[in-house]
Amino acid sequence: MQQLTTEYCWGWLWNREGLERKQRSLINIAILTALSKPHELKLHVHGALRNGCTQEEIREVILQCAIYCGVPAAIDSFRTAKEAIDTFEE
């Protein structure tokens, strides 16, 4: 599974043209919020910060998800994102 993830997710997909890494990060935050996957979300919030996303952009994506994916999912994601931001080390 790790080989598949590394080759396709972190290799092929993230290195494609068409979207900047920052855009891909914001999309992943939205998807992981919709799926209620806090562990993965925390990792992707760290990645988003490394890819140049601001805390405000991350907040806005999660707020957008609150309306379309549900408030409970967004509340969990805000909690997870705050924890990720608080523990982020560049």
C-alpha cells in the first residue's frame, strides 16, 4: 500500500501539470473534511502550510465545507486543523 501511495499519490498525481501544489492541498483539505478523516487531514494541513497555503485559506475551505458537507464534519476539521497548525514545524 505504501508503494502505491508513494508512486501514484505523491509522485504521479502531485507532479502533474494543471494545478499548483497549493491548489491540490486546498482540494485535499476539502475532501478530507467531507470524508471526516482527521488523521489524514492533520497531515494535509501541515502539507498545505508547506505548500504556501495560509491559515485564512485553510479556514475558508473548511467553512465552505461546513455548508456543503455538514457542520459536524467542519467542526471536527477545525479542531484538527488548529491542532495541526499549533504543532506545525517548518
